[in-house]
Amino acid sequence: MATYDLTQRMIPYLDRHLALPLLAHVSELSIFPAKQLQEAQYELARRTNMVDYSVSLFEQLHPSDEVPEEFGSKRSNVETTNERLQKEAQVVLDVIENPEVAQALRQDKMQNLNYLREKHNLTHEEINALYHFGQFQYTYGNYSGAAQFLYHFLVLSTDPELNLSAQWGKLASDILSGDWQTAKDELDRLREAIDNRSTSLVPAASAGVGIDSASSTALAQLQGRTWYLHWSLFVYFNHPEGRHALLEVFLSPAYLNTIQTSCPWILRYLAAAAVISRKTATSGRIRHAVKEVVRVVQMENYQYHDPITDFLKMLFIDFDFEAAQKELGEAEKLIENDFFLQNFKDEFLDNARYFISEAYCRIHRQIDIADLSARLNLSRSEGEKWIVNLIRDTRMGADAKIDLSRNIIVIDKPHAPVYQSVIERTRGLSFRTQALGVAMQRRAMGEAVQRGGGGDRRPRGDRGDRGAADREREQQQEHLVPPAPAAVEVA
Amino acid sequence: MSRFLRTAGEGSDDESSEEEEEELSDDDDDDEEKEEQKKVPGSRFLKGADSDSESEEEEKKVVKSAKDKRVEEIEACAKSMDNALKINDWVKISDDYDKLIRLVQRQVLVNEATPPLYIKTLVDLESSLNAALAKEKTASKKMQANNARALNAMRSKLRKTLKESEDQVKLYQEDPEAFERAYQAQQAPEVVPTPAVKAKKVRVELEDEEEGGDGDEFTTVGKGGKALSFTADQVLKTLAAVSEARGKKNTDRAEQSRILEKLAEAAGTTYQEIRVLLALISSRFDYNPMATFMPLDAWASAKGEIDQLVKVLMADPQYAVVEDVTLEYSDLDERAPTKEVPVVRIRGSVISFVDRLDDEFTRSLQNIDPHGQEYVERLKDERGLYETICRAQMYFEQKDEGESAARVAYRRLDHIYSKPDVLIQALEQGVVTAIPEFSQSPSSLSVTGSSAVLIDALCKQLYKSGQPFLRTRAMLSHIYHHALANNFETARDMMLMSHLQDSIHAADAGTQILYNRAVVQLGLAAFRQGLVREAHSILQEIFSTQRVKELLAQGLHQQRYGVILTPEQEKSDRARQMPFHMHINLELLEAAFLVSCMLVEVPTLASLDTEEQRRKAASKPFRRLLDYAERQVFMGPPEHTRDHIMQASRALQDGEWEKCRDLIEGMKVWSLIGNEKQVKEMLAQRIQEEGVRTYLFTFAPYYTTVSLELLSKTFSLSVRSVTSIVSKMIWNEELAASLDQETGVVVFTRTELTRVQQLAQALADRVSNLVESNEKALDAKLGGGPEARGPGEGGKTGERKEGGATGAGGERRFDRTRTQRTGAARTGTGFRGERFSQGLGNNRVGGAQNAGARTRVAA
């Protein structure tokens, strides 16, 4: 399974401290030589201020050797620095913990700064002390403390560079202290910061320095997003709502581009998340998520593929159920070993089976139960149970029947009459036309036109595309809870 | 003509008319030239072509006895005037006078001093004219009418001439003896002339003299005798004189080059050598500006001299050739590095020499017949040129001149980007043998390892350079090379990430051509890798313009639609043509395009019911050819590529995939594609698959069930892959059917639509089209457009890409999302169609029309 292990690819994009749990996980799996892993862990820890941890790792690694002296001096060093920084930070902390001050603080950071400077003689340097102390605490593993100080710093500081750095620090601290809700909030803020960074910096750059700085901002942004993609995995696969958020963020064009450009392996998690969250999300959007993921997977197949992406490819592009089944078996093993996905094995398998059977049922009209069970990696009786549940749970119920005498499922799908498709196609046209009229009227009145950004208003391509879109809607009609008529979306 | 004339001329003597004599002497000169300059072949042809300009020929007389001949002519003329004066025949005098003036003017033209005889004649004439006039007044008997008229005309003419050469006349009148002596002094070779005449003339005279004199001395230098007599001072002086004459109307360029060559041998110091080389190389390039390309021998020597120059400069870092020298210096001073000025800067530009050399090479290739031996011979020079370029690159890198290094790196890239690995290896090998140090240079193949890495290194160097022009070119060359090496995905990603589609229209024609070439090569790469849909969509863009040749600069614009090019446009078109060896084979290209058309469009056509839908679905070029093939009453055996593909398409339509495969595989053009066997295998497999699809589409209405086994047998595919194909069609709702697992058949559930139902659907389609176009129009009017709709759009566009029902589905997928890759800013912009640069058409009347048509296609 070592071939599918992503640890090595991911570590360059992670923080030292974030990489440690990954390594710890990998060392449990014994797919890599233990010795190498220990060395790697030691190397990681040595540069941090977690002296005791490093020493213990060193002792594991070289049981017979003397512990190097550097650790002794480092320890005393760390202690003195810690005291010094704490003293500095305490000054600020004393001020802001004063209830009077806490009340006086407002949203406006500038104003807060002025207030603090006037009333309590707090300077920029002193506030920065919060940052330094937070950072220092982080380096020796006091994550919750670090998170706390960085939080205070973020509230007060206006320095954009330090703020960004503090945000990353805060996120890492939250992740490592396992505070998923805060971490998720922090993620959202961080994403905003990354995305806005370009818009705020680019005009300035293009005005003055020209192409180079503009492209370097773009580069910084790309890097920021790449980090984001990696760091956020910790949160998204631990937070209860995480998978949906992951799909939402990762499938947004900017992040999808980043995945395609700099880290295609993230596709594994994207694909897994898309499969896992089939049941839980509103079904329409997730169906699109899977489709979108399949499209990207196909496009990036030359760069990256693993059993999970191959599973989707086999199922939805090649329609090779046998191969899909094989990939699913591989994927199962992979998920067991994956740091992020290990807790989702059952969910993944369940949903993957659902996908298979759905595709199977749409294509076939008579299915041998034994065959389907085999496709799903289930035994005969399990398979039957599964199929009954499937029929019961989904809207296929009306169409599919099990014929036990012949051991088959018979699916009798009535096809939509022509009239229905004509109605589908013309539905909402009058409303859209009305909307046009209203928009023109408003324009005539000189108002700023607020157009509803409904999906149906997008400019469409040639006939082929539209045909696809229409079919799309028909499919929804057929298989899912009937969506609101298209026209309603155009507010 | 010359031969006959000469024999005639030899018979006759001095009496022969002057024009004849001139021509004669031309011919003589020519012949002498030939004998004298056998070592310079080639130039003779040029001379022949140029002989009507005359200037050159006349110059030959300067060094020959023709000079004396002319003086004699003048004397003869003066004499006959004298005689006429005696009999008072003013008509004859007037004629002679005109002739004399002409002769003298010629003398001036060739930079020779007018003999004093001329002035003397003028003075004499004036006095006798005055006398004649006086006599005329007093004389009782009038002159003959025409004689009198001639006299009067003569008077005004003479007055004018005298005014022109007033100073000389004055000089002469003051002291005729001294005047004579001054002239003699000028003519005498050893004596340095005194500034007797105009200052300008002195200089010219000096040059002439040294030309003659140096010539003699240089031959002795060759023997090793008097080399020391050439002091530095003299070399520089001569150089100054030569450069003074440069660009003047009647300067003999060949002669100048020869002098400079000899000077280069004689140069004593590095400084002199550099200066002389600089002058020599420019004079080589100046040699014949009117010719279509530089004579090959001149090119070869220029190349050698550039090499030498670079070598000298590299060996001696105390000297530098730079374009802008801040320090003013005199051309005549010898300069050497001193403590204050450690580096001597000399005005000049090595990079422009290299550029020019390369351009001339391309021009010669453009103009030599590509099917002749000469072309091959010429192509062999590329190796040497490549060496020169590499040498220059080393020099610039050593000097750390970023901009020039980038330019020369681009030149280098330009030579290798379209070549396969083997050729690049050979070129690089040649460089290393010629310049051993080169193997240590960071950009040599031995350091970079493989040619792909070499190109990568060169391109990266260019990306870092600040010049957008070079960056674009480098990017395109890089893409081209990736595509050539079958790295389709990489090339495609680069193409889309560069966002060149958006800006290519504003680029210069050369870049547009390169863009077109890169795109076409990308299409071929996709084809080779079996990505038929991608290949189809990429190549369609260029084939729908029907100007493939022109867009790739592999042929001239066809005169159509009454668009007539001005000669200048035609000339610039011609100058942009790709040399033959860099051409992309058009037949192969067409074969790739048509085959991918066939594979994509035949099933699509089969899936559509109505004729109208079909008309819309197929791409025009393919559709037209197919229609034409269908109209044929009798089909002969296929002869060329198109025939093959058309017959194959028909076979595919009929479900005869084996015939189709045999026809396609029988095409000879595949031998050019590289991995022939692989491509053929890929094509065979594709034909099988598309055959199944076409078969199902075409014959579904006539069956209720079809057994999968039968399908697999008919098309020689495994049951598994047939199942996969059918499943895909069902999933995508291309086919109204379902599989029956138990019996292993496809059950068709298709319903025939009645006419009314069809019409109802069509109506519904149209109405929704109408609403959409209204919305679009409103959007456009109100501003904002798709971007205003917010970032959600990007995600949404994705949903409708899964269609795949039409040929468009797949190709869109390729383009649309990729365009957005890195661009954070360009989220949500709908894909605007991969644009083909209009290339050459842009600056033309016809270009506008075409562009308009193309936008419609893209929209």
C-alpha cells in the first residue's frame, strides 16, 4: 500500500507540527521501515522547541548513545525566552483583560489601537509581543495557549503580514488542540484573507511595479491556497459538517484550479468526500459534486490516479462495473490506511455501493441478484438485503421489483412522454420573459438592476450543451425529489 | 548580347559611338572581373543581374586604365571643340560642349579630379565666345540662323557652367601653371595630395590611392616582407576612410570588403582587430541590399568573422563591444585599456550581427528551391550557424548582458524547438566539437542531459527575461516542443495557462504564425495519443478557416474574393514564410483532422434524426466532403488521402468497420506521423468502438432487441467492452434502451415521434432559444455579462458538460475549465472558443471579413 501513501507528497505543504501526527500514523501502519520513520520524526521534532519530545525520540532512535548536549542548552534557552516573552505579553494581557477596556473595544481596529495607546500606553511593539509569545508557545507544543494569544493578537493588530501569519498559526493551534469548530471558523476567515489578498494587492502592484510583482502575488496566492488545501483536510475530515464544506470550497473554481495545478493528489480527498456525502447533503448538489469530481478526475488522470479516483472513473466514464468493483476493493484497503479517511471506511463503502447499484439499475432492466451482489463485493444474502433496502429507501421503489423465483430484479422504467419533455422545456419561459421585461423597466427607471443570479440565466452554448442541460433536468425529475421549477430560481 | 557586340566593337575603333564604347568597357570589366575574382563565385551572377545600374561597372574603371581612357576622351573632345572654334561652327561646338560636360560629370561621379584641361577649355571657350559675340554685333553679314541660335544657347550654357566651377576658374586664371601642377601632384601615386581642390575630394582621393597602394603592399605582406610598415595609425586611418565612403552612392562594396579583409590581416592590436572586424562584418551585410538574400559565400565569411570577433572578445575581456558608448572617442586614435579605464568600450553590436546572420540564413532558405540539392547544401550550414549562436550565447553569458543573452538564446531555441531529439543531439554534438569549452556552459546539452531539459532551460531563461515578446515566443516554442514530444497534457496546460488565446490577436504576424504552428502541433499530439476528440476540436479551428497553408506560413495567400494584395503586402507575406524544412506536413495534418472528424462526427450524424439537425451538427469541411462523396455515382478506388477517408466514412456509416479500418490503415501518409504502428492500432480500436456506436444509432429503430454477443462478434470486441460502450450510451441518454442481464441483450425502448410531436419539440427549442438570446442581449446592454453573475457560475458550467451527446460535449470540457486554471480573476468567464489567430489576414481587408465569420463560428 505504500504506493498510494500520500504522506511524502503532503508533508512539504504542512507545518512541522502538523506533519508529526501524519508520521505517527504512518509508523503505526508499518508500510515504511520503522527506522526511517523514526529518523524523520526526530528530524522534525529536533528543530522545534519541544525538547523533551525530541529527546525521547532520540533515545528511541539511538538507545545506546548519549543525548546530545544541545538539548540541555536549548531547554534552558527556551525557558528563559519563554519567561521573557510571557512578561512582555502579560502587559498587554493585563490591559485587555480589564473589563473596562474590554467594553470599550469596538469593531474598528484603528480606533481600538488609538484608545489603547491613549489610555493605557500600549504601543505596536507591545501588541506584537502577543504574537511572539503565541508563536513561541506553539513551537514548544502549547497549542491552546498559542491559540489564545494569537486570538488576542488578531483582535488588536492591524499589520496585514503578521495578521496572516497569525491566522495560519491560530489555525494550526486549533487543529492540533482538536478544537474543530473554532478551526473551521478560522479556516473560513483564512480563506477570505487569501482570496482578498490578491484583490487588495494586485492593483497597487500593477500600478507601480509591473508584471513581476503581480505575478509574484499570484504565486503567493497559489501557495496560500495550496497550503489551505492541505491544512484544511485536518478540519474537514474531523468536523461533522466538514465534508460538505470541503466540497464547497474545493470545487470552487479557484481552488479546483489550484488542485489541478499544484497538488493533484488532493483529488483523492475530493473524490472521497464527494462519495461520502452522497446521502447527507441535499441530493441535487451532491450529484453535481460527483459529476464535477468525475470530470476533474478524468482530466487529471494523466497526473494522478489512485483506487478512489479510478473507481469513479471506471464507474462513470468507462462503465466497467467489474473494474469498478476491483478498484473499490483496493480503495477499501487504501482508506483503512489513510490518515484522514480511516474513520470513513464504512460510509465510503456504503455510498460507493449505492453509486454502483444506481448506475447498474439505470442501465439494466433485468439484473441477476447474484451478479449485482458480486459487483458490490457482498455475499449473496447480504446482497439481497442490501438490494431490498435500496429499493425501499429510494424512489426506485415504484419501478423495481425483485423476482425471487428467477433471482432477478426487474426494473420497469416508464419513459417520459414527449409532452412532458416539451412542457419541461417551455416551463418558466414566460416567467423569464417577464423578468426581462421587469429588468428593462427598472433600467428605464434608472435603478440599478439587481439580476437574480439563477443558474438558468447563464448564457448557453450550442445545441449540444443545452440538450445536455435539459436532459440533466429530466434526470433530476426522474430520480430525485422533483426540484423547484427552474423559473423559481430566477428571483 | 555582349559577345556579339564585343566582336563588332573590336573591329571598329575609337570612332564607335560613345554609348557603345561604354557598354564595351562594361563588358571588358566584367570579363576582367571574372578572371580576377575566380575565388569569388556567385557574385558574378549578381553582377549580371545588376548590370543596368552601371555604377558598379564604372567603378571598375577606377582601378583600370579606363581612367586614362576617360582623360583621353576629354582631351579629344576639347580638341574637336578647338577645331570647330576655328571655323566658327557653333552648332558643333555646342554638341561637343554637351559631351564634354557629360564626361566631366562622369569624372566627378567616379570621384576623380577633373583634368585642368577642362577648366582651360572653359576659359578659352569663354574668351572666344565673347569674341564671336562682339564680332557678330559688328559684322555686316549675319551668321546662319541655326548657327546664331547655337551661339546664343552656348552663351547661356557656358555662363552657368562657369558659375558652378568659379573657384577653379579663378585659380586657373591666377596661375595656370600652378593649377596644372596641383593636378599632376594629385595623380602621382606616391605624393600625399595637397588640399588643392575641395576638401571632400581629398579624402576620396586618399582612399583611392590607398586602395591602389595598399593593394600592392598587402600582397607583399602575404609574402611576409613589409608587414611592419603597417603602423597602427595607418590601419585606423584606412578604416576611417572606408567607413566614410560607406553608404555613398558609388562606393564599391565588394572592394571595400576586400580592403577590410586585408586590413583585418594586418591589424596589429586587439583594438584594431575588433574595429576592423566590426566594419568588415557590416560591410558584408551591406554588400547587396537589393538581392533577395545574401550571397552564400559572403554569408560564410561573415559567419567566420563573427566567430572571430566573438573569440577575440572572449579572449580579451578588456575590450567590449557595446551599443551605446558614453565616452566619446575619436575613430583615429588607438585605444588600450588603462588603469582609469580598465575596459575599452567600442561602439557596435554583436547581437545585431548574430541576428542578421540568422535572418539571412532564413531568407536564403526561403528563396532556394526546397527540392534541390542546393537547399540541402544550404541546410548543412545550420550547424555552423548554430555554433556561432552558441558561441555568442557563451559570450553574452560571460559578459552578463541579460538582454542580448536572451535574444541569442531565443535564436538558439528557434533553431531547435521544431527538431526531433536526434537532430538536436547532432547539433549540440557539433557545437561541443567546435567549441570544447561549451560543454561546461550551463545551457549545453551535456549539462542538461536531454533535449527536452535543454529546451526547458532555454525557455526558463527567456521567461525570466523582461521582454514580453521573447517570453511569448519562448512559451510557444516550448509548447510546440512538448507537443512534438507527445506530451499533450503538458503542452495543453501550458497553452491554456499562458492565456495566449486572449492576446494573440494583438501580436505580430510572426508570433501569430508560431502560435498557429504550436496549436496545430498540439492537435497532432492529441491525435497521436488517441485523444481524438481533443484533436478534432483543436484542428477544426484552423481547418474551418480554409486557409491552413497561409495560417501556417507554408504557402502564400490565395487570391480570393477579389482581395488584391499590394506588392508590399505580398513581399512581407513572402518574408514570413517558413523555410521548407520546418514545415508541418499538410497532408498528414489533413489526414489527422479528417480521420478525427470521421470518428467524432459519423456517430453523431447517425444519432440525429432530422436532416436539419444533421446539417447543424457536422463541421463544415467534413460535411462538405462527405456530401460530395455521397453524390458521386461511381466511386473509383481511392487515390489520395481524402478519397481514402471519405470512403472509409461511408463504410463506417454502413457498419462495415473492417473496410473502414483497411482504408484508413492503407493510407501512406501515416508513415510520417512518428509512431506509425501505435497510431494505426489506436485508430483500428477507435474505428471498432465508433462502429458499434454508429451501428446502434443507425439500426436501433429496426430492432427491439440486439444481443450483446452478436455485437461483440460483429465488431470483434470483447463482450465487456461492448457492454461498456452500450452502458455509456444509455447512461448519457444517447440511446433509449436498457440492458437485460439475464438474456444478454440490449432492449430498445425507443418511440417514434409523430410529425406533430417533432414539430412541437422544435418549436419549444426555438422559443427557449429566443428567450435566451433576449436575455443575452439584455445582459450585454446592461453590462456586467457573465462575470457579474458571481463566482458560483464556474461550478455551474460544469454540470452541463457531462452531456457528451454531441461532439461538442467532450471538446468543451477540455477547453472551458482549463482556461480558468490559474486565473483567479477569470472565474466564470464562459469559454470563448479557442481562437485561432488570423495570422496574416489581420492587416488586410479580407481579414476583417474572415475574422467576423470566425467569431460567429466560435460563438
